[in-house]
Amino acid sequence: MTMQNQNVAGKEMSIEEKLRLLFDLQAVASEMDKLKILRGELPLEVQDLEDEVAGLKTRINNYQDEIKNLETAVASRKAAIVESKGLIAKYTEQQNNVRNNREFDSLSKEIEFQNLEIELSEKRIKEFTAELEKKNTAIGSSKEQLKEREDDLDRKQTELEEITAETKIETERLNEKASKIEVLIEDRLLAAFRRIRKNARNGLAVVSVERDACGGCFNKIPPQRQLDIASHKKIIVCEYCGRILVDKDIHNDGTIEE
């Protein structure tokens, strides 16, 4: 498998020069990967903790809204009880002035209905109060959990910031070096490098031949293919893993100076 030679910025570049540039770019990329390894899983851990903290805050806000609604419902039921008691007193007084049994029975039914309303309101108040206790307990638990997660987040962020600060200068140097190399590589070849690097284990897009095998997947490379690689006449990729193959001598001379 080969990639054809093209002009770069109007100037013809040899395959050997392209291979050296790709080799140099891979070397810089690998150094940048090492810096990322220093950060380890910290960026992901920080992101997870930030998401968890946001989720807990949302949960607490939802609980608080539910508590307000329950408190409103309790107040409404208490007001209903006061209203029903007032009606009972009114109907009881009216019973003393009725003219017949039908009016008395009608008022008795109204009094009975209001007593049932009071019982129902008292039942609902007990239910709402029990639910309020659960919500308040849940808020207390969520706030404790939030405090723990915020402490974890502060610690992880501080740790990440310290590592980032320690590697900042080196990261900037490597980014600058990579940019100098990338502008010399044709777009199609650079895109292929990035694609292979993204899909390859260990981020290796360019590997050298080691002990007659691909330095990426370790599959054997036929002698004739090794000669083609060493001739620097065409860009050859491993037929098994798709990585760009170079020989050990490709780094001699022509490397990009910092």
C-alpha cells in the first residue's frame, strides 16, 4: 500500500524528506502523549466530578421546589380546616332556628360533609408532613454528598492545575515544534497521519521496522518490502495495521531543529 508524492507549497519534496518530517512529527506527538500520561485520568475525573456536582445541585433545587409545593399544600389544607370549622359553627347555629325537620336534616348533612372535609384535610396534612420529612432528609443527605464531591473536585482541580502548570512550558514548546513540522507536510498526508494516529494504539502513526517486523503490530514484513521501505522511494504502510513504516536510519540528518 502506498501514498503518492505531491507538490508541497509549489515545491517538490522527495519521499525521503516527507518520511523524515512524518518521523519527526511522530516523535513530537509521542512526547506530547507522555505529558498527557502525566495528567492521567485527572481531566476525566474532574469532568465527571463537575457533572456530578451539577447533578446534585439540580437534585437539591428540585427537592426544594417540591418542599415549597408541599408546604403550600399543607397551608391550603389548614386553611380549609379553618373554613370547614367556621361553616360547622354557622350550620350548628342555624339548626337552632330551623322551621322543620327537613331544614334540620339538610344542615346536619352539611355539618357531616364539613367534618369529612376536615378528616380528609387532616389525613392529607399527615401525608404531606411525612413527605416533607422525607424530602428534608433527602436534601440533608444530598447536601452532605455535594460537600464531599465539591471537596473532591477542588482537590482534583488543584492537582490537575499543578501538573498542567509544571508541563505548560514543555507543552508549548512541543506544540510550537509540531506546528513548524506540520506546515511543511502536504494537507493530504497530514490528514492521513492524524487519522492513523487517532485509530492506532499508543497514538503511533509512524513506526520503524524492528527485527523484521512492524514496530506497531509486530507482524513480519517480507524482505522485499523491507528493501522498499529502506529505499525511501515511496511511502509504505503496514498491510496489517495501516501504520506508516520507516527504517531505523530515517532519522539521520534532516530533523527539525527547535
